[in-house]
Amino acid sequence: MSRSVEPRGWILYDDACGFCRRWVPFWAPTLRRRGLEIAPLQSPWVAERTGLDSTELLRDLLLLLPDGQVVRGADAYRFALRRIAWTWPLWLLSVLPLGRQLFDLGYRIFARHRHRISRACRLPPGVTPRSEDVHEQIVRRDSS
């Protein structure tokens, strides 16, 4: 009998962004081994749990912690990087003063242009998930 364990958090990504839709799920096994689940920002439960409107939700990659705290953008990446041993050098660069500024700037530029980058890389956009979303699949998987 397996015991379900509450995740350390949920990495919430823009499923309408081809780049995000391709790469966040690619990293899901690595993130899951560190206790992080993934889900699209467009999932109905996300707005409910975060209390954010659709404009705020889709502005950045988010990390939702079990206590309801929301970590945004570059800080969400730092949280994940800190938990993966082989990414510690990048995490360290991202927290040093000059490195932090460059990491934040790089994230902000990418986030602002992610849909253009996706089109340029010919990564197709996703579709908004139905109410039968990823969160429900996680709950079912953990309860079996």
C-alpha cells in the first residue's frame, strides 16, 4: 500500500506557450524526484488556490507552495535549481549580486517574449485543459 505524500510545491507553467509546454513537462521527472509537481497555469484549480486573476496568473512561471505562498518568475527557478544538485552552480550564480540581476533580467526578457520565441522555434502552442486537468490526475494517481 503506497502512502501519498504532499508535494513540496507545484511548478505552474503557461500551457499556451509552446516553449513552456515542451520543456516544463520534459523536466517533470527530475522535479518530481525533488517533490515538485507540475501543472498548467490554465488549470481551473490554480486560480482558485492562488486567488490571482487570469492576467496575473499568466504573467510568470509560478511556484505554489503547500501553505498557499506563491513564488514568481526567476525566484521559482531559483527554488527548483537549489533542489537539484547538478544545477547548484547555476543557482549560486543566480543568487550572487550581479548574477541575480542578470538572471532576473534574462528571465523577464524571456517571459515577456516567450510566445514569439515559441513561434520562432516552431513549438506549437498548447490548448487550455478541460476541468479534467493535471491536478485531478495527480490526486487520482496518489490515491491509488
